[in-house]
Amino acid sequence: MTQPHSLYIGLMSGTSLDGIDAVLAQIGSNGEASAVEAVSRPFSPELRKALFELQSPGSNELHREKQAGNALALAYAEAVRELLKKANLQPSHIAAIGAHGQTIRHQPDLGDLAYTHQTLNPALLAEKTGIDVIADFRSRDLAAGGHGAPLVPAFHAQQFVEDKNLAILNIGGIANLTLLPRTGEVTGFDCGPGNMLMDAWIQEHQGNAFDENGNWALQGTVNEILLAKLLSDPFFKKAPPKSTGRDDFNLRWLQEKIGNENHHTEDVQATLLHLTAHSALEALVHHAPQTQKLIVCGGGARNTALMNLLKVKAQHLFEVPLEISTSDSAGIDPQLVEGLAFAWLAWAHKEKRPANMPAVTGAKGPRILGACYPA
């Protein structure tokens, strides 16, 4: 068993492919977690390119994937060294690292042949850091018939407690919802694209990694016909449990929806902004219409245009006034919530506590998640 208060490191690199968030977390004996320190490191252009190209089938794929997994482990190790230096700590002070890895395939709907794959060499990460590494969190849930995603609702249920009907909207590359009613079961699911399509479109047409504050989207006008086409994708009508990723939402998917129509590029960006906001709120009003408060986290919480749009759209969709804020209001930097969650998942593994939520993922029951690579 761990000490009453233990230090863990959570490492997160999401579907946006923007870089690494490393979070030093203090976790109490009951799982209460707080961020002590954090660093964020962008991917090198070479690593980002390698990971992006692995999102689609290609030649010599196995070799390239293993090389990228090694490179990601080395980048993770650098982030850990920087974090320890910043916190004035040694590897021996850390109970374990929870490392998400980089999702390159997510195919949960194939029955007994379902799989999800997060590239990483956790053994190399343990070797380079001198710290136990817990990785491959999603596979155990898939083996039990679940989607292996989203995993953060269990942490959200632990961390965000209020005496009202609460929901957490995590907007990373993909957006997911955790529903925390005052009474009743905690549920959650992926609700659609978050930043991923907006990032891909601005990268393609402006050469920027992301649309800061949604400024480029604000220069455009939403195309309602295109928005309706995007929202017609069968994923949005699927009943939970459900999860998604780049396998479903990518530039190729977007180009197919656009077809031969000519659109101003900034209008497409504005439409993608509305897609993220609308799909999330529609899912919320459909599955939890009595929600009173929505807490937004992830990189999307820093997109001012997106936050403003959520507030405007919520006024028209909800009969009960919906309070919307970022996780800053709960004392957690929105960018650090997922990193903190994977530190917590490492703690749960060490404590031999189940950390999936069958009502969220569809698994047959609670399971201990992750595999340990001792230092």
C-alpha cells in the first residue's frame, strides 16, 4: 500500500497531437488529488509528423510505430526530468508515473476482436526515469467488453463534487461528457470532435497548430447547410456507451462532407467551432436535460470563442438555466485535468482499485486498469 499522501506523475498527450502535459500530483489515501506542479512540452516537428502519419495506414507501419513509441518515451522522460527539477524532487520521491501514450488506432466495435492502441515504450520510459510506469490503461476495459474510453469520468466523479446536477465537458482533440447527477448513476461518453478538426483545418490552411482563442473562426460565418451535413454523421445518433477518435473524425471525413462545394476557409473553421459546441450541448440536453452546471476542461476551455458560443447556445437549448465555467472555478487548470487523471489512474492501479466505470464504457464490470513496468 502507498503512503497516506503519495506523489504521482501523470503524462498526457492527446488526439490534438500538440504535445505533452506532465502533472505532479499529490494523492491522498481516499484518492483525493491535487496538482503540485506541471510542465507542458510541445512535440518536436519530427515526432508530431511521425505520430500524425501513423493515424492512417501506411508502408512499413510496424517499424515506424515502434520507432515513434520509443521517441515518445524519450520525450516523456524529458518532461519528467523537467518536472522533477522544477519541483526539486528525485525519482525516488515518486510512487509511479501514469502514462497515457498516443492513440493511433481505436476500434472498439469489433466484438471479441476489438482493440485500441496507444503507442509508447513504457519499459524504456521506466528505464530512463528510474520510476515505475503504469501504462496501457484502456486494454483491460476492452477485454471486458467495454470501449476503453472515456476513462476520465471515474476521476471526474472523485474530483468534482457539488450539490447540484453537474456535468464535466472535457474538450481535447475529442470531446467527452461526464454526467454527475445529484442522485443516480454517474455516466459519460465521447460526444464528438473537440479541437481536432479545428486544429487540422487551420494547420492545413494557415500553417498554425491551433486557432488561438478561436480568432480565425470568428472571421468566418457558420455555414448552416455544411453544419447539418456534419451533424448527420451516425456517431451523433448513437446511444452511449460510445467512444470515437481520429479513425472517425479527420480531414478526409471533413473533405467528404464538403464535397465539391466551395467555401471560404474561415467559414469552414467557424462551422467546425459550431460543430464542437452544438454536438456537446445537444448530447447534454438529450441525456441530462436537468443539468444545472457545466464545467469545461481540456485545451478547448482556453478557446474564448468556443466558451462564449457554448454559453450562447445553452440559452436556447436548456429550459433550466445552465451555469458554464471552466475547471479553474474548481481550482484546477483546465489544461491539467487529464494529466491529473492519469496520475490518479496510476494511483488506482497501485492500490488495486478498479478505475473504469461500466456505465460509461459498457464493460461487464469494474476492472483494475493498466500494466506496470517496474523501474
